[in-house]
Amino acid sequence: MNWMRATLIVLLLIPVLAAHFYSVGQNFLDYLFAITSVCLLIVALSEMLSRLPAGFLRTFIGIAALSLFSFYFYAQFLSYYFQGTYFNQNFVFHLNTYSITETWAAYWTLSVLFLLWFLALGLGFLFFRNKLAPAKYNSGVVVAIFFTAILLDPGIRRSLISGFGSPDLGADFSLEQVNWELLSLDQNALYASNLSATAGKNLVLIFMEGLEKIYTEESIFPGLTPNLNRLNGEGWQLENHVQVLGTGWTMGGMVSMMCGTPLVYESSLGGNDIMFTRLLSRAHCLPDVLNRANYQQVFMGGASLRFAGKGEFLEDHGFDSVLGLRALQPLLEDSSYVGGWGLFDDSLFDLAYQQFDDLAGQSRPFNLTLLTVDTHHPDGQPSASCQPYPSIDNSILHSVHCTDHLVGEFIQRLKRHPAYANTVVVLTSDHLAMRNSAYSLFPESYDRRLYMNVLNTEKKDNLQSYSTAMDIAPTILSLLEVDHEVTFLAGVDLLNSEGQPSLRVVNSEQRTQVIRFINSNFLSSSNILYSLNSSNLESINFASQIQNVEFIDNGLSFEVTGNDPYFYLPALFAEEQKSSELHIDVESEVDTTFTLYFMTEENGTYSEQDTIKRLVRKGSNEIAFDLKDTADGERLRIDPGHLPADYRINSMEIRY
């Protein structure tokens, strides 16, 4: 018996079988094909290794091949575990350092299991590597076995079939070929529209993590969401609110709802780091319009802002304050009261009400946007202040029941506040629930829909026709009575549209491909006007209160020693500056505020009136400044705050 083959097959089958166990579409053939694929893969590997002499080369190639196999199979397991499906845009989108770090922090046991499993795999190979039986097959047969193994893998096979069946726009594609009306797209969104806007009502927008309409069905989950069901009778709802490609995860849902276009893009834009760079930087989104209408805008979410690039995207699009775990945790009475993903929802809503009260006391209209986390798949983590769902002992259902209670309590507090009379409240799913511990309780025949309910509006007749996440931004602006001239690529105002496209058109592959092309080539930045490097460090002028300046790896370190520190960037004479953003990756020893001073065409001096402030917390930060109001050819002044401390700027770029 070939003990190495048997050992490696058994070990590799552990994550493979676990992956298909968590699949939302389990079937016997997938198990059979997956097992066969692993067996053939190891046969091909052992046949290849047996042709090599015992020693370093055999060991090196064996370890390299097994490392590749192990990372693939374990990544596949993680994809199925978290979302119930094979690799997709959602999974790839989160393959960046920050998102992976946050996920491991929440699910550290998975990393421990991986290390133990990988160690067993390596030891098994090292023990048997020099005890291989002679090769049985010629090279042609081994190659055939290897490719058969690849094609039998259920995920790879489906991806290949899907890829061959997808429409290709072609290298010579141009917008002249687009039938805008047929695809229900607005061509005007490609070109700079007048971003002038006048203020309307206040907005409270609550994204509820994976909390879809099925949870409110009394016939399926009796008594699970009594507060949402009560609020349903008071508000305006979208009855056929569907999820489409590019909207099926938190950032996909949020971006689509804010910007009127799904989060689909060409891989050439930067792959998994896309939200940390420039995607949709040219799009006019809901917070951009509200910013131009002089709204004070605050985002609050219990998770880290670095997860999926959420923080930088929101700052790029007009939010004045973007508050995540790092900013909110110190405000808790018990700073240790946090879960795997960050603040519990009871803490978030308590802090959110304080923020609402503060915003209401100011003279400006406001937008308070919240993102919950208690119902995060796959198991959820309800707040300690909540009672469990009495009907079914299930962790996700306990979390949904808890969030329902907290949302209902929060809305009741808002209703008692004088500012509520002029405030529209929007309750919405961020996306449909991914694979979770309650999935087996979902009826197969149920037509799943996103949840959305608008409170404190005169609109009462629920919308029966199809709607998508892309329709939310124009519809909210209409509900707020904000006067504007912005158009959205794939979204329409549901209050003033003559009719929605059919579901077939909304989910059209050709439509998705055209949107992908437009998002990547017309609504996103792709160029760098300025980037800090060793050749241009001398063009930065530092005030005397900034000492010990040192250039390190395309960044710089310095020490603030006085109460008036600042430095000037070189002047840029480029028309693109007004459609650019300044991005800074900075590490700080203290909590501080970075302030950008700039001159305008009307005001030729630096003043407190013409500033943009960004909160910088102790540790690593990514901040962004919109340069649309700056004067051409004038230098930008950056003030890192007056607290004595050491700083390190890892990168500084002006992107357009």
C-alpha cells in the first residue's frame, strides 16, 4: 500500500469534505467529484515525485506542491464556511491584508486549525517522501491524470463553464454600441453633472447586517421581529426588493445603495485592494449630494473601518466623520465589552442616539448612517442586554431577535426627540443573508427579498414592482426632498419612475458587463498626480516645529515638537487636481487630527474656513481629502496636530 498517498488523501479530504458540507447547494455528485479529484491529484503528485531522486529536489517540489494544494483547499473551505459557495467576487474582494486580519481576529480558531492541519500534512509528507513506490505510469498518463483532477473539482469546473458562457464585450467595445434604454442605464451618469443641491429633511440610514425580509415572515419565524413588523405598518416598504450581482456583501450593498451602480469592476483596477484606491471615485453618490447640500454626515459602525476599505470609501464621498471600532470603543463604559467583529449593537445604538442628539443641536441638516454587526454570519453574536428568541434555539435567530429589539427601541427614542419631525428613517438590509446557522430553516420555495422600510414619510402605498439596491440613492434624495440634478447609472427614483425594468433586464449579463466597463473606465480614477518618493522629498517644506525628518521606503518619518507644526506639498498645475483626492497612510503615536489647509479661487490665503479635518487614531490610519475646492497652482498645507509625537507617513498620493 502507498502510505504517502493514503495519508495525503485523507488529510486533504478534511477541508474538501467540510467545504461541501457547508455548501448551500449540497449534492451527492459534488462530494463524489471532489473526492475523486483529490485522489487523482495526489496520484499525479506521487507519480511525479517518484521520478525524482530522493533528496532536496524531491522535498522542495513536494512541499511547494502541497503548500499550493493546501492553501487552495483551505481557502475553498473558508469560502463555503462564510458564504456557502465557491470563490466569487465577494470572496476575492476581501482578500486584502486588513480584511484578512480582521477576519482572523474574529475567527482565530480557524487559523489555529489551519496551522495544525498544515503541520500534519507537512509531517506526513516528510515521513513518507523517501518511501515512494516506483512510478507506474508514463508522463503522458500522469499529465492526463492531473488535468482530469483539475476538471473534476466542482468549483473549478463550474467556473470554467460559467466563464465560457459569459458574454464578452470585446477589445474594441465602445459606448456607441450600448442600447441605454434596453439595458435601463442612464448615460448622463458618465459625465460630470451639476452637483449643486439644496437641503431637505434629515436622514437616519440604518444598514442591518444580513437581515432580510424572510426573518419578518410570521408564518416562518413567529414572533422573531415584532418591532420591525410593527414598524412595517407605519412605513413605506419595497415588496420586491431584489439582490443582483455586485450587491451581495456589505460593501457591495452599501456602495450600490449610495452610488446607484453595483460594485462590479475590471480586475485591472487593482483586484482585492480596490476599495483602498480609486474605484467609483468619480461617481456622484448619495453622501456626495448631501455634502454639497451642506449636510453634516456621520457614519457609525461597530467593526473596523479598514475591513473591506469601508472607511476610506466613505471619507472619499463626503462623510465628515467616519467612526468605527477604534473611535467608538474608548467611548464605552466597559471598553472590554466587544465581540469578534467589534461593538455590539446595543452599544452602537446607545452611542448613535447621543450622536443624533448632538447633530440635532446644530444648525445644519444631517445624515446619520449606521451599520449593525450582531447578525453577522455564520453564527451571529447577540448583545448581552437582549433576551433570546423563545421559539427556536438558534444563534442567528437570537441575534436577529436582538437587533429587532434594539432597532425598535432606538426608533422609539428618536420619535420622542423634537428633531424626529423633520427626519426620514430608512431601515434596510445591506444584503441577503449568507450561509448561516438558520439557513436550514429557510423554506426552499420562499422567494427571498431584501428588507427596506422608510419611516416618517407621507408615502404609504408599498411598492410592488421590482427594485434593486441601485435605486436607493435617488429614491432617498426624493424622500428627503433634496433638490439636485445628479443622475445615477443603474438606479432610478422609485417615487417618480413610470415603471421598473423586469427582473430579467435587471439581472442581464450584458447589462452587468457594460456596468463593469463603465465603473472601471469612466467612474473610477486611474492616475496619480503626485506620489511621495525619495526624488521629491526636498520639494516639501517643513515648519520648524517638525524635526528629525527622514525618508523611509517611499514614506517619511518626523517628530512634532511644537504647537504649530505643518508642512507644504509642492504646487500642482494640473486641471485634474479639482477631481482628485489626497490619500495619506499614516502611523501615529497619539490620537490627533490632520488638517488640510488650502487656498480657493476666491480666497488667496490659508484660513480656518478653507480646511478639511480628518481624525487620526493612535496606530495605523488611512485618510483622504477631496481637493475639488482647491485653487490651481497653490500649495497644500498639512497640519498633523499640535501634540508632541512621532509620526510615520507610509504613502502620500494625489489620485484622480
